[in-house]
Amino acid sequence: MHNLLQSFFWLGEQSALKTTPILSTGIPQLDTALGLGGLPSGRFIEIFGPPGCGKTTLALNIMRETQLRNHVACYIDCDHTLCEQHAIKIGLKTSETLIIRPAFNACLISIITHLLEFLRPKLIVVDSSSTSFMASASNPTLFFQKSRQPQKALLQLAHQCALQGTSVLFVLPLEDESEKTHSPHLFTNRTLKHYTAIRLALRVNAQPSGHTQHQSFKQNHMRIHLLKNPFASTPLTISTEPIILF
């Protein structure tokens, strides 16, 4: 009964979201474009784009900013490919950064639920190079294993995160070739888009003339598209200048 009552509120009661702690991205231009001064707490957020565009680097920057505000941040490395030296160079605290490398047949819903229950982090990053875990319920995989109703599982998880103020940041590639439509739009995506509050689509800009390959590795010139953002005055805000991540 208590959980049921938590779903009821009077109009205006949740307007306090604007005054609750937000998650800075570490990029002033992006924080301004988001409208709240950063990413909202207690929401699903999605970052996606082609390989090498800086998705993981952006996620690690957000983790660093979360730690600088004395919050707990966790990183779920689905592919076991995180470069720890890169994370340390960005500024993550070695003694305060929990990295989870799940087994192939692990249930991510269960892992995230346990993190919420026992660690109560402010941010959970789920980094995966595959979109297969967004498959239908008839083909349970990494994310929805042991769950016959993936949509219901996502809704329950989103509700739990909202109550606790934990944001889950999904770092994903573009949709698989088999999932692409005939739409001319560059960025389309999967089931998760219906449950996320913020969707950031990344692409790599053409490098300015005179830049060598070594310089391009150190400085990743990218363009970030805000495909979904209900907190800004304009829902679709597109950055017009390249954003540089170190």
C-alpha cells in the first residue's frame, strides 16, 4: 500500500525537480543547452552514436563531475573494454569508482536494482557496444533475462530511480543494420527511447585542417544533438559548435 501511495501526488508537488541536485556534464555549453544546468536526477538518459565519437569519454566526464559533488557513481562495463588509465586521466577517483563487469548471461536489471538497494548511487552508467539487450521479450538477453515483460521491467526500474534520485546513463551505439529504417534522419534508435528523459546523439566532426592523427586522438571534436529534452524551452536543441573533450 505504501508503494502505491508513493505514485500519487498533487499538481505542483514535483516541481521541486528544478531545485534538486542535477548532474553536470562538465561541458558548460551542454549544461546550458539542457535547460536545467545539467542532466536531471532520477531519470533515464541515453547517449548514442557511431564508434569512436566520444560516448564513453562523455559518460566518464559526467561521472567525474558527479564525484566532485560527493556523490557515488558506478560504471557497468558490459563489454569489459573500459580503459582504466583513460578513466583515471579524466579524473575519476580510484577509491570511489565502482566498476561492474557482468558475465555474459547476467541480468542487468537485477544488477542495477541491487546497486540501488545497497549502494544508493547518484549515477549508474551502463556502457555497451551492442543494442541486442533491447530485444523483445520473446528473446530474453542480457538486459531482460528472466523477465517476460521488458517494458514493465523498465517502467518499474524508472519508477525506483525516480523515487531514489538515481540517474541511469545508457551509452549505446547506433541501431544495428537490421534495425535501420528508410528514414533519412541520421539518428534513430530503439525501445529505450520511449523511457528516457534525455537523448543525446553524438557524431564526430571533420577535423580542422592541420590536425594530425595524433592530435585527433587527444582531442575529440564532436557535435552533440539533443534529440529529446523536455526541460529546455525548445525540445530539440542542436549544438552548432563542436564540443571538445579531452
